[in-house]
Amino acid sequence: MAEEESKSETPPPSESSSDGGRVKIVVQRLTNAKTSLQRWSYVAEVIYTWLGLISLSVASFAAYSQGGSRVFGTSMGLGIASVALSVVCSLVGWFQARSCRHLGRRCGVAAGALEPGGPVPPASQLSLPALAAIEGSLRARQRTAALGALFAVVGLQSMVGLMVAKVLATSGGFAQSPGINLDVFTLLAVSNSALGHVVAGGLAAVQQGSLPKTSSSSTDPFQGWGR
């Protein structure tokens, strides 16, 4: 009789093995998320810094050569304004990428705290970043990149249209049209800024694609990582 009671109190081996396998899957997913978030977020920070500084330098040189404040009365003013708006978006995206890299470090710490194949720890002992929060951060980065690229593309197209109109208005062509060379510098700055946003937005999409699908269950102790 006592043996039957002890057998009934012991959990089935299949349940404990399934819990251990679940922890192993969570550790693997957290490790993959850590690698993706830290690696590609750092690349996005470098791209934003590098292309943003190049765009600012080239645009500032073109504005200074044109005569400072007089630039806003020409087609170059559209390019300078679009570069400024796009660089502001780059700054926001840089901070967002840095925040994603911090989330990647949290995923690594959480993966190290869990024992692969071990039992499921109590929910109060888990300090996991929510999977939905990470996906929300990556979507915000993509929206910022899309907005910055939009500013750059609108400025680029506006400048090209005004340059074509300037060339058609001056029958002598590019050689006799004043300010065309400086406009080319501004076009380079705008295109660099647009390139930075396109690459950074693509990296955020790659990071989001490497994550598991989010779960709508609010009772998951693994914050969506253990499905």
C-alpha cells in the first residue's frame, strides 16, 4: 500500500523529460537571439555612425562652399534639409540599435542562468526579456529606417528634378550651369544617408526573422521563448 502511494506521488518520467527538453530549447533560442541581436545591432551602429558622419561632412562642405545661409534659396537647400532630417533619424536608429544590443546581452545572461536539459525554474527566478518586447524594438527600428530613407529619397528626387530644370534652363549644359558641382556633393550626402537607413532597416528585418514566433499566452514563464 505504501509502495503504491509513493509511486503515485512521483511525477511521470515523460513530464520531467519534456520540461528538460523545453529548457534546452529555450537556452538554444536565447543563445541564437543573443548572437543575432549583438552582432547585427553593432553593425547597424557602425553603419549609422560612418554614413551619417560622411553625409554631414559632405553636406556641410557643400553648404559652406555655396555661401552658408544662401544655400536655402537654391536646389541644394532641399538636399541639406533632407540630410538633416535623415541624420536625425539615423541618431534615433543608433540609440535603438544600441538598445537591441543591450537586449542581446540580457538574452545571453538568461541563457547562462538556465541549465540545458534541467528542470524548469520558478517564474520568479527568471529574468528573461520578453520576446514580444524584442520584436517591438526591431519593428521600431524598421519604422525609423523607413522614415529616414523616405526623407532622403524625397530630397534626392527633388534635387534631381531641380537640377534637370536648371540644365534645361541654361542651354550651355552642365559646364556653364553654376552650382551644379556643389549640388552633386549634396546628392552624394543624401544618397549615403539613404543607403545607411536601407542597410540598417534590412539588418533589423534579418534580426526579427531569426527570432521564434511570438506567443499570445500570458502564462508562459519563458516570456514566449518556450513554445
